Amino acid sequence: MGITLFFSHAMARILSTACLASVLLPLVVAADPTPGPAGKAAQPAPASTAAPATPSPAAQPAASAPEAIAAAPAPASSTAAAAPKITYSQCHVDGQYIAMTFDDGPHAQNTPRLLDMLKQRGIKATFFLVGECAAEYPQIVKRIVAEGHELGNHSWSHPQLSKMTDASVKDQLQKTHDAIVNACGVVPKLMRPPYGAFTARQQRWANGEFGYKIILWDVDPLDWKVRNSEHVESEILKHAVPGSIILSHDIHKTTVDAMPATLDALAAKGFKFVTVSELIAMDKPASKTKPAAKPEDAPAPASAPTKTEAPVAKPSEPAKAATPTAAVSK
Ligand SMILES: [Zn+2]
């Protein structure tokens, strides 16, 4: 019985992902946390840029206006001084640590297959679950946790949260939160907004409401769009850097098919796999790894996504700074 249901869910998600992605692109880019620089991709994908672009959404206490993006890479990741960092697209770490993340599942066949691959290699990953699927496959959710992986909230039905009211967003997140807890007893600490679409204000709100850290990504192989394993593998290998948060989807067979070779090649390059929370725990102010961070006028030069960060909202953008304080614990 679950089959038809699953199909419709899956198809709907696939379709909506494909369609929405193009429709949303502009929104995402304009409306928020998109790792801005590489705007071309359908999703916040700094990926195509050689540089692990510094996602704008990130870190910034989000004081910056949602639309800040387009032109500038904006305020980035580490927040050194200001408010606690609650959004991450990548981390600054010592060592070749990366986090593999898989969205939109669990999927009846592909997720267990992926779990086998990860287990064989002793790799821990992070799964951002869609509530509807978690509720449908609680045993898979349980297995994910039992095998040492981390779980995050990816909304109930994968809508574009940035266009929804707080009440609706809360419903999406709460139902998923509950489905995860009910399935495995673990309380998720992370959330990833579908399409990366979540305004700065919503990021602070979700952090305050659920204690979630908002997780985006800096490597996007566009595996939902290009259903080709070699492509998935080569994109990930091309863009992964220490501290990367790699996005992919375990609902797609081609993505899972790509994993053995991808994981082995990453390991051969010296990368070590950790969960997102482990990666965040190793995060340190970018200024330490970066040459010169001049807070003062770090304002993003239009083109080069420097990782340097402006601790403050971009000067150029009259971001109406919402109080970062509103936010929360980190
Ligand atoms: Zn998704």
C-alpha cells in the first residue's frame, strides 16, 4: 500500500524539485540564503564556482537583507564577533574534513542501499529527512541513527518555506521533528530548508523556536537534475574542499550509484568524513585560515567571493538589521 503513496510522493517531489527549482532560482537568489555567487544553478550552488564560495546565507546573523545576495557573496560564514553563528554552508577546519549530506529521504530502496555503502566504509553522513517519508519509513530512520549517522529536518512536504507564514513553517517543521523523534527517539539539531529558501529572519526564528542550526551547502552536484552517476561523482570531486558540506539526494538511484566511487575517490584524496554537527564543532573563525580579513570594508566586491567576511551587514545593503540577538543560543 505504501507503494502508490510513495510513488506519488516521490514523483511529486521529483517534479516539484525540477519545476520549482527553476522557478525558484530567482527567488532563492533574491530571497535568501543562497550561496550567492554561483547563481546559475538551480539551487544555491556555489559549487560551480571553483571557490567554495562563501555562502552568504551563512553565518551572518542574518542581519543582512534577504536579497543581499545577487551581487555579493556577502557576509559569510564565520561570525567572529557578532552574534552566534546559526547558519552554515561550509566550515573552516584544520584537516580535510567534509560532511556528506543526503536529502529528501528516506527512500525505500535507495536509502538502505546507501546505508550499506556507508557502513562498509565506516563513513558517517547526515540525512535531511522529509517528514512524510520519515513517517512512512520509520524503520529506515531508526537504522540511520543506529548506524551512527546524523539526522536533520527537511520539512514535512518539501515546500518553499520562504514564502510561507511562520505558522505554516512551524507546522512543517514540527510535524517532521515529531516524526523523527517518534521513529528513532533522537531529537534533530539541524534543519535544511528545501531549495535553500529560508529568509534570514526565518533562520533566526527557526533557531529560536527549535534550536536548529540551519544547514546549507557549498558543493552541489545538481544530482536531482543531472541523473548521471559520473556527473555526480566528478562534480563532487571537483568542488570538495576541506570543510565542505556536500549536498546530494538519496532518493535518486543515480546518486546512490555514484557513491561507491565518489566516496572512495574522496577518501583517496585524503578527505575524512564527519557528520555536519561534528564539522560544525571543528569550525573556527575564517580569519584564522584566511589571509587578511578586513572587517572594515570587507564588502563584497562584486565578483570575487572572498571568504573574508564582513562581520556586519554589507554596507551596501541597507539591511535592516534585525537584532541578531533575537536569535538564540548557537
Ligand atoms: Zn530537498
